[in-house]
Amino acid sequence: MGQVLVAYATRGGTARDIAEAVAVVLRDAGHDVRTADLRASRPPVDGVDLVVVGSGISAGAWYPEATAWLAAVEPKLRSTQVAIFNTCLNAANPAKRDESLAYNRAVADRLKAGPGESFAGRYVPEHVSWWRRLFLRTMQKPTQDHLDLDAVRAWASTLT
Ligand SMILES: Cc1cc2nc3c(=O)[nH]c(=O)nc-3n(C[C@H](O)[C@H](O)[C@H](O)COP(=O)(O)O)c2cc1C
């Protein structure tokens, strides 16, 4: 059994739902799993064998609490297995797979981690702040939900 931390940054709840699905898979595999919302806490990584960290994407970037936390803990992660994911709308379009994975690049480079995964997300206007709604309205993005938890579970089962 290993110690696992699944940390996430979310605005609309999608990355949280992904993190919780990952946590269930890893718990079922016998690991001791903690989840952490990076807006609410900055969890320590001491003694953790696997860190799974993910974020929703805004204007091509991970949410700032995720990158700030990673910058703080990165020196302690050099000998820790790390898996990263993002959730975004572009991932719903197979033709935009490279673009969606590229949102992970800055984090992957910093952590010297693999490319990670990008999960098709969702956009529910009522779940995000007014200025984010405005941004998505100007981009003509309607309400949509592409979250595929089976795909998340399949990925999670490859992590240990
Ligand atoms: C203000 C804003 C900007 C976004 N920018 C992007 C983007 O650049 N690329 C993309 O594919 N999706 C973009 N999205 C879609 C989100 O990444 C998607 O809704 C994701 O599932 C949100 O995750 P969360 O619910 O965990 O916050 C944007 C959404 C909002 C509200």
C-alpha cells in the first residue's frame, strides 16, 4: 500500500469530480488516498509515494493555485512519482488533442513529469463567476458536459 495525494484546482467542479473518481480507483487498489482542493489548502507532500494533480484550464493555463502550490512543493517532488491532468473543452474535440495536452506542458516541464492526460470537461454557466461567463459568451460557448468518468477511471488504473 502506498500513500497517495490527489490534488486539484477547480472553478466549476469538473477537476474535483475527476480527482474523486481517481481517488476511488486508487483506494480500491489498496492505497491510502487523500484528496485536496488547492483553493482550500496547500497539502504537504512529505511521505507521499504518488501525487496526482490536475486543474481546469482558463485561457490556456492551469488555475493559479495549482501552479503556486506546485512551485512551492516542487523541490520535494523530485523523487516522487507525479501524474498530471487537466480538464478543458478542447479535449472534447479529438482534432484538438495535441492542443489540450499542451496545456500540461509548463507543469510537466517544471516537474520533469510525463505529458499527463487531458479530459474533456464541462461548462455550466451557473457554476462559474460572472466574468468567466462573459468570457465564454464572447467565445460563443454554450452549456456543455463532456465529462467521461470511465475514461478517468481507465487512466487512474494505469497510475500504480
Ligand atoms: C473563463 C474560461 C476560460 C476557459 N479557457 C479555456 C481554454 O483556453 N481552453 C479550453 O479548452 N477550455 C477552456 N475553458 C473551459 C474549461 O477549461 C472547462 O470548462 C473545464 O472543464 C473547467 O474545469 P473546472 O470545472 O474544474 O473548473 C475555459 C472556461 C472558462 C470559464
